[in-house]
Amino acid sequence: MDNQKHHTPGRDMRHWSIQFLLYALLCGPAWGAAYYVDPVNGNAANPGSAERPWLSLKEALAPGRLAAGDTVYLRTGDYGSIAITGRHDGFVTLQAVEGQQARASSVRFRNARFWCIRGLTVSAAFAEPYKRQNLIDVGKDAADIAVEGCTLYSVEDSFDWSAEDWVAKACNGIMVNGTRVRIDGNYLLNVAFGINVSGTHNTVTCNTVENFSGDGMRALGDDCVFRRNIIKNCYNVDDNHDDGIQSWSTGPGGVGTGVVKNVILDGNLIINTTDPDQKHRGTLQGIGCFDGMFENWLIVNNIIVVDHFHGISLYGAKNCRILNNTVIDNRPGRPVPWIMITKHKKGMPSTDNIVRNNLTQQPISPRELNQVDHNVVITDLEAFFANWRDFDFRLKPGCAAIGAGSNEGLFETDFFGNTRASGTTIDAGALQSKP
């Protein structure tokens, strides 16, 4: 999945292409100075060169020392709780040296702009005493932040954790309250809530959240993109109704009195559990948006494998599109997950939505003023998929999903980034078969 590329049409997508380009230019190879920190062999009095590295980040983060384009390379060692402040006009990067482990117990961004952290290992297990906390926290006064290729975990091995241990010890992964934050290519293991985004204009791409006891991800801010993430293995340890991806609105009257706008959920893989014998196995909801309103959402190419009625559910939606998703339960019997758009809990209608080209085990009924067409009901998992037991959801030749979709309002790529070319036969579901 790491090599997927999406070519996304439409005015609502061009903004994100420009933002990705800016990040690539500004957080790519450094054009400024290179500094080094070595917590084992460094010295605070050194100049921070490769031959004479600093001892700690304190020397590197001294006010006024770093400028846009600079990179601070972190060698193996413990960096404690990292607090990042300061505003720049281009990215300053803190990066683990390739093949080495730069360890931190937490990372905080406050009053910060144009910072990138890359390749760090962040765990509460590195702190004494152990403290349940947010492992990476981007405050609302932070903007233009990138978190790339980091590994986060509460502890490396939670196999022996009881339900009480999960509640008392599991840390939250990445909390994003800031603006224009890019969370890309990170691996989160054994956490409570995985990636929580309440700020605006943020992107969450190519991350894995594995073993979680809350929600895998939360999409609470306007103008955000969640693309090509893997969310798997839910642990049921408390009263939280766990979701792969969850959203709700807030307004003057509290939860459900606002609007969440312009969110893209594209090509995400959500799996209840990969191990049928998993301890504390939860019944995960797939994509749950229960307290609208939700406006101008695009939910496309997601593969959702959950043992719950809520496969994709929007309660209070306007001008949303649910296209080419595959939603199934790979365990026999009920419940069977559905795709549903219905009215807000307070009775406001859902209008002008489109549900098209999806592949599900339940019929999708047109509720209220919405367009529902070209969806296919799976009658037999064995007849539709290459190897559904091992999560291979490529379509079998001749199955009813092939050629059953519509070109109208086409999203140009599938789950793997393969082209769904206009004018050719379009399949139902997240994966386009080869012509």
C-alpha cells in the first residue's frame, strides 16, 4: 500500500495537491545547516557538528539558533519529553539518524510553526515513572507541522494487559488541534485513541494504528483528509463505543449543534480484528458520524471489515458522497454492517447526498432526499473475493460487482491507486478489476 498514488479530480481536490506540493518542497531535503545531537557521546560545549555533536536537544533548541531549512540529526539515545516552540518561515527538521533510535517519552508543539519531526520512537515506557499521556500533541497555536515516519506505543507488548491495564495505561497516540498539520507514515501500537484531529486543513496519510482501545481515528475538523491509513484490532475494555473513524460536530449548544465540513476519507482499511482469538475483542464500528451536521464529505474506496451494524453511518448529512466502498463482516451470522445516511438525531433531514457503486452485504435503502444507485449486495463472500479470509478483497472474475458501477461523478482511482478510467467499465466496491 505504500506505493499507492491517487489522482483526484475536481476543484475540491486541487487545494490538497497544492498543499502536498508545498510540504514536499518545504519538508524535503534540507537546504540549510546540518547539526547533530548525541545523548551518549556528545557535549553541551560542542558546536553541534557531526564530529562534535551536542549532548541534548537543549543546545539545538536554544532561541534563535535554528533557521528555516536546518536539520538536526538525532543519534541513538533518550531525549525525554520534547517541547518544541518557535516560529519559522520554512521547515526546521528534527530527524533520527537512519538506522539509529532516537527515543522520546512525548513530543509537544506549542506556539510553533514550520517544524518537522521524522523517524523518532515515542513511548511512555521511556519515562520514569510511567505516565499515561498524549504521545504527540500539536496545540491549537501550532501550524505547518509535519510528523513523519515515527513509531509510537504505550508499551511494545500489551499481550498480558487486562482490561483494567488498558484503561489505566494506554496512552493516546497523536492529538492534533493545530492547523495545516501533516501526519504521514507513522506506526502506532497499543494505544487508547490513535490519531485525533480537531484542527482544520490537516492531512493524515499512510499511517497504521494497530491495537487500540478507543477510536482508531477522529475526524473532527473542517477541510481535512484521511487517506490510505490502516486501522486494525480493536480492544473492548470500557464503555466507549469504538469506531475505526469517528466524527461529531460541536457548536454553541454542545455536541451535535455544529457542522463538520469538507472532509475526505479515501482508501482507508479498517479491520475489527486480524486474530479471531484476540483477547478483549471489540465489535468495532467502521466509519461512525453520529452527531451532524456533516457537509461536503467524500467517503470513497474504503475497505471496512467489522462485526457491527455501523459500517458507514452518517446521522445528519448534506451534499456528501459515499462512493465505491467495500463494507463486510468476515464472521458468520449477525450483525451485518450497513451503509446508511439518515436524519440528524434532532430530526433535521439529510439531503442531496449520493450513495453509489458500493459493495455491501446489506441492501442500501434510499432514506430521505438522497440518491442511491449502482450498489451491489454481496450474496456469498466466496463468490466475490479472491481470499476474503486473508483480507484479499480483489474481485473474482465474473462476480456480480464487476461492471456494475456507474461513471457518473467518477472518482478516478481505486483503493490501490489503480485508474478507474472514464468511459470504461466501472466495478462496484473499493477495488477495480483489471480490464
